[in-house]
Amino acid sequence: MTTSIKKEALEQWSRQDSADLYGVDNWGCGYFDINAKGELAVTPFGNAKGSVSLLDVVKGIQERGMDMPVLLRISNILESRIKLLHSSFQKAIKEAGYQGVYKGVFPIKVNQQQQVIEDIAKFGLEYHHGFEAGSKAELIAALGTMKDREACLVCNGYKDEEFIDLALYANKLGLKCFLVIEMLSELDVIAERSKVLGIKPRIGVRIKLSSRATGNWTESGGDRSVFGLNTSEIIWVVDKLRDLGLLDCLQLLHYHIGSQIPNIRDIRAGVQEASRVYVGLVEEGAKMGYLDLGGGLAVDYDGSHTNYHHSRNYTIDEYCVDIVETVGETLSAKGISHPTLITESGRATIAYFSVLLFNILEATKFEPAELPAELPEDANDMTKELLNIYNTINTRNLQEFFHDAIYYRDELRILFRNGRITLRERGLVEGLFWHIMVAVNRHVQKMKYVPDEFEGLDRVLADTYYANFSVFQSLPDSWAIKQIFPIMPIHRLLERPTREGILSDITCDCDGKIEQFVDLHDVRHTLPLHDLHDNEEYYLGAFLVGAYQETLGDLHNLLGDTNVVSITIDPVDGHFEFVKEIEGDSVGDVLSYVEYDPKLLRDSFKRKAERAVREHLITPAERREIMEAFENGINGYTYFER
């Protein structure tokens, strides 16, 4: 490419064009921007200070000997999210004259990784930010990490005696640990273990609200939700606690109507109903003091700021104001003291701080075979009709041409199966058909209204970019529930992307692909991408992946955990420091997860190699070479290595 052509390309495509195309300003929440070099940068402080190019981070990772893919954690963003949540609540509390305080808890199930939990405990210390544990293992993790006696520890889920004992001991150690009753049978066990250990419990109850939220998790709420007690069961618990002399132990009301709630109206309805239940419990004589509104604070994955289930139609400030005002007004009207507010915001806390970085290995372009200058004299009449369609296609009769092309293509395939046209003509027919489809798609792109029959044509014609990661390990929600994550190149953003592609991972599974991408008005089914250059890596990032993806990832094709790198960025000069590096799973690691013993595998393979030496299939020197390759393989990264 000459210098003049390069200059023209830069003038025709700007970093703002790329920002608009990929929606960075819409979903990035101020944490990401495109710098003057056309590289995506992390901006955890919301301004140019502390801006770090992700391409520079990739180079730093590789210089330290680690390969793609890498899960990058940006500690400053996590700290910022916790600060934002608490400052928004504190602002709403002050403006509304609310008499209680706010204390957040992080649901450990959203991301149980040790470094993540330790960072939340560290960054949350200033705000008394605690944890929610839904299992014995999560409770152990919380107890081993928490240092703040003012923070809350909320225990949900099934609880056996061992779980309950641990929670009771936590209270004896001075922690504010609540055992939330979700099933009536738990109350007797809590009362019994409390008596045996001589420790008074802090008890909460989870109410099944009639309010339900829209979105993917609507079944989390409503009368028939799996966990929680209905109103009559709540009254039974109150009466039982009164009989046991433990009514003063009932201090917390909890509910959860869904994760990723896109509509503020649903949040407000849940808060209003829960506030009424809280009033009722106080009037029944319960001590109370804490209202846990569960999770639900959504992440705007597509940046559309709507009530679409990948988005949300409210800000964090609006969320906090609605909660504080609703609770305050409801309780003040009854002369009841305002409780400590708790939310279990996991997704909104953790999503932004993790980025999956990966390279593209190769791309298969959709380019129909070149057409001959003219058709053979003996070509079938329907083949000639296809050529006529290709030469005369126009917008006015686009649908007619489209259906005619499909008809002729299908009829000619039948003729081929019956031996009435040759393989060469069949190839010519297929090439003609796809040239017509490409022409149709060009016309469709210019339409304001796209007829239904053209739906999905862009997907059919898209290139396939083969990405060095596993959907099932690193982005399982994109496969399981069609969750959309922002995905884009992290460099070459001063160049106009000229290709439209889908992403295929390196698993040998047709489901191991991504073909839904961020769009402000709908869902894009292709991603604008650049042509690959020889001997130059092409890097992409998948963003907002901090919530659930590490926890839910599986070992499909025995592709294990990726390398993980954590950085912290200096707010003054933008210098970034690698604070933690965790090597991803080796082949031996993942084999051990599925019950293989790598040592036994080595021994078995060694015997095979020695037998081959005895049978003169290989020499002893070749055996050594083969065993070294086997050893390198078993110790190597499970992902593609250049």
C-alpha cells in the first residue's frame, strides 16, 4: 500500500467512526475509549488520565511468556464499580432524608475466583461491603476472606447442620451473619443448633413476591418461584419464632425477583411490595432492621438504554433513588424506623472489570467462484436463466429475482442427482446462485424496510473468523442463553473494516460460534472486521465478561481455563503494573479433572514407544523425540500456540 493510499484510508475512517460502529461509548460506561493510534484503551477513571492501550497490555503479556487467549482483569474498574454503587446510594439517602444506611453484599456465585473475592473485600472495606453465600463452600470462602465486622454476610440456599453451625460461629466471632430461611424445615434446625451451641442466631426470611420481572430470569420471582416462602408461610415462621422465644432474632427480610432486570418499573414494584411485607413483620413484633432487595441491577450489554433484556432503561442513580424513596415513604407513613438497605448486586459490580483477549487464527472468506465469460453451449436452460437473473437484478423486482434464483438452483440440484447435468455445470450453478445472493444482499442493505424473506441473508454470506478460545469455557452464556457480549477488535481502529464475519471458536462443535453482536436497534448477526494481514496477529476483545462466565465455563473438548492476568493502572501517568499472573490449565491439568492420571498416561505411552523400538518401527533416538513431543503436549497450554 502506497503512502498516499494509506493517508486516504485514514482520512476516510476515524476513531469516532469505529466508536460508533462498535458502540464503545454506549456499552463502555466510560471505561473504554479509542486512542489516537486507533487502539482500544482502558480508561478506568473516565478520562484521558490513566488511559492504557489494550494492545500494549497484550504485548506485555506476551513478553512475559504467556499466550493468547488471556482473561484480563482491571482492578481499578472493580474498585470504581463498588465506589459508584455506594456513592449513588449515599447520595439518594442524603437527598431523600432516609434515616437508614446502605450496605452492599456481593453474591459469591457470580464469580468465586479467589483473587476476585479478595479484591472485593479489599475495595469494599471502606464501605462495609460484604458477601452473600449460597452454599457451604461459598460460606467458607467468605469466612476466610472477610475482615470487616460491620459488613453483612447473608446466607441463602440449602443449609445442613454444618452450614448452620458455621454461620452461628461467625456471629460469635463478631460478624453480622444472617441465616435466611427459604424452606420451613430450616427453622427447626436453626433453633436446635442455636440451643446446642448457645449462640443466638440472626435470622432472615425470603419472601416470594407476587411481583415479577421481565427478561431471561423472570422465573426467579412470582408465586411459583423455586426458593422462598409465601405469605402464609412467613406468618407460620413468625408464630413459631414467637413460641420459641426467638422472635427478636428475626431481623432481615429478603427477596429476589430476577437477575438482569431491564425495566425500572419492575424493580419499583418489587421494592414497594417488599416494603409492605417489612411493615407487616414489624407490626407482628419482629425486631427487623435489615431489608435485602436481592440482585437484579442490570448491565447495559448492548448500550441501547432500553428495556430489552440485554440492556436496562435506567441509570444506577435512578435505581438507588427509586429504592430509597419507595422504602422510606412506605415505612415513614407507618412510623417505622428505616432499615439498613442491602442489595446483592453481582453482575453490575463485576461484569466490567474482565476482558477476554484472543487472537484470530485464520478466516474463511465468502467469495463465490469466479464466473466464466460465457456459458457452455450445452448449458441447461435453467442455468441460462440464472445468468440472466444475475445480469438484470434490480431493487424493483428484488423479491421475484430472489425466489426465482432459489427455484432454479433447487431444480438444477434435482437434475444433478438424476444424472442430467454434469458435476462441472453443478459447480457453475452454485457459483451463479451465490453471486446472485451477494447482489441481492447489496440491494437489501440499502432498504429502509427489509422483507422477511431476506432475514438472515447477511449471516449466510458472512465470513468465518476462527478465534483462539472456547465459547463453552470463556463465554458459556453466549451459547446457553444467547447472551450478547460486546466484541470488537482492539487495534486497527483507524481502518475501515471491510468484511462482515461470525466468530468460530477452536472446539470441534458447530455450536462453538458467536453470531449475535451488539447493535443499538436490534441484534447484529455479523461483526464488522478487518482483512487479516500475513505475519500479523489480529486481536479481538470480548467485554463485560466478569459475571458468571468463569464460574459456568466447562471443559468442552478439554479446553481449560485461560491464562489470567490482573493489572492496576496509575491514575496520574497511565503506567500499568501486572499485579497477578495465573497460568491457564495445561493439558495434564484438564485430563486430571476428568479422572485421568497424567503419570499413568505417560507410562502407557512410553510402553507403546518402547514396543515400537523392539519391532523396529522406530529407533531409540526417535523414541526420545516422540516422548519429548508427548511430554511437551501434556505440559502445554490447551489452546492454540503459534
